[in-house]
Amino acid sequence: MSNELITYIVAGLCGLLIAAAFAWLIVLPAWNSYSSVLERIAASFLSLYVLAALVMAGVAGGAAIIYFWDTIAA
């Protein structure tokens, strides 16, 4: 196995873990909060805003690390 393949496998497994955690910790409670199917679908759709906020926070954190890398590494 090459190092590149190992990197892809680890990244894929991390992506699956994050998707499962999002579904379990965000979507499932939103789904169980309502009794009507339409309300449940709407709550699940609106949880995508939470996902977008989490992704933006991750991108901002990554950008901050890249920007301040010289200071961090020194």
C-alpha cells in the first residue's frame, strides 16, 4: 500500500465518522423533536445550517493555522 492510498483511506474513514457523528448528535435529536413527518423533514433540512456553520468554523480555523504557521512553528 502506498502512502497516498493510506492517506485517502484515513481521510475517507474520518469523513464517515464525522457524517455519522453529525447524524447522531444533530439530525437525530432534530428528527425526534417533532411528531409530524413534514416537521421532521423540515427540522432535518434546517440542520444543514448547523452543518454549514461547522464547516465554516473548520475552514476559518484551518485558514488561521495556515496564516499563522510561521509564528506557530517557531
